[in-house]
Amino acid sequence: MGILDHVGDTRLLALRHLAPRNSATVLLKLETENPTGSMKDRMALAMVEAAEKDGRLQPGGAVVEYTGGSTGVSLSLVCAAKRISLELVTSEAFSKEKRDHMAALGAKLTLVHSPTGGTTRELTLEMIETARRIAASKPGSVWTDQFNNTDVLPGYAKMADEIWQQTGGKVDAMVQSVGTSGSFRGLSTRLRELNPQVRTVAVEPAESAVLSGGPSGSHKIEGTGPGFVPPQWRPELASEIAQVSSMEAMAMARKLAREEGIFAGTSTGANVLTALRVAERLGPGKTVVTIACDTGMKYLSTALYSQA
């Protein structure tokens, strides 16, 4: 078996200490167990293999993408394993650990400056345009274009099937943060096929709550809230949309580490905080599933853990 054969089939873990009494059970899908410590390994593998299969990626061609980091790290892993050249557009707004990880796996990086130091609509759009120009200049290459690429959906449907099997079909609610919306769409679609009554809760940064009709703004929940409604967003798939601030997400990620021993990133903090709130509303006998999107090792130099 090669490294890419170890993508997926991650474990599901019950929170033992954070869930309040008389609440639903909260289960955390440990996507930190993927090879790069991120759920984005699933989408990266799906995008590259689809491009190889349908001929968009030519022999000797490169993969090009814009990324806040985790998708880039995952693409770096996949392309290294497949011996494919990779060019990534990212920013110093995202953690140094992610940028260093991408470079260590052989990716060529182009950095776009963030005037605010955080994720904004303007930054995301500039990164997208930069990636488009790079791909256009390289014949035989493929721009995976994660915001518009529906090749990711089967990968996340497989995660939903894993959750269904691991819970014995007992899923009352699923909570997931929204960036490109690929994971939320893939998970929600499949879980609703399996159980039309499942409650699907989307999470976005309070500072940039565009899915809820609010204005875009700068925030620090990496991998979420691009500052515009992502093309893959399907509002009919969301039973509700929850807002979590960057500070709340960071505080919960730290609490998750200290009280449950689970070391994860800011989007996981947002997921867990929302899942706990949903679990309290649903009450005993119900099950809420959420996602540990990536490992806290990717954020050691950021405000999330450098000031912990």
C-alpha cells in the first residue's frame, strides 16, 4: 500500500468532558488521522484523480491551486506521491506551518499579501485570479479550482458513509464549517439520502457571516468564510446556519486540547462549539456528529496556540 491508500477511514470519537449533562452525545470525526492531518486529503485526492482520469491533466503537466493552506498541503502530498508538479497560490494570512509543509512536499508557492492579516473577500479573489493566470501560462496543466470543483463531492459522500456505518445509522444532526462548501454539501447530501430527517448545521465566521446575509469581513478561522457565497453552497441543504467568532473558535479549540486531549485547529473549535450548542437543544438520546477538520500542529505559530 502507498501513502494515498491511507486517506479516509478515520475514527469517530465521543466527547467525554465538554458535553453538558442532559445533552445529546457529541461525536467527533477524527480527520486529523489522514496522512497530512486534514480532511482536505480526501478532496485533493478526488480532484487530482478525476483530472487524470478525464485527461484534463496531461502527462508532464502541473496542478495549480489557490489555498488557505490545508488544501494546498493535501495537494502537495498527493502530487508528491504521484510525481506531479504543483504550483500553489497562498498568503501570509495563513499559518507558516502550512506554507512550510507545502514547500517541504515540493510545491512551488506564490504568496499574495493580506493587508488585514486575515481572510477577506478581496484576498480570496486575488488568490483565485493569480492561480488562473498561472494555469493559463502552463500548457497541459490543470487548475483544480476548489471552489467550483464538484469532483470533491464523492470524497465527502464517502466520509458520510463512514459516519453512518460507525454510528449504526444513528445520526440526528451533523455540524460542519463552510469554506468552499464542498464538505458541507457532500456530507449533507449523502446523510439526507440515508436519513431525510437529519439536521444539517452550517457554521460560518461571525465576522463574515455572508451565508446569513451579513457583510463580509476579516476573520481568523482559516479554511472558512471566504467573504462571498461559494458557488457550491446549496442553502436548501442547511437546516440552520450558525455563526461563531474567531475568538470563540480559538477558545474552544484550546479547551478541546486541554479537556479532551484532542489537538485541532480553529475551524474544529467552531464546529465543536456549535455541536455542543445543538446537542444541548436536542437533549439525551440524540447524536450530533461534527468534524475535527485538521490538526493543531498546523497552527503552532498563530494566535491560536502561540498565546495559549
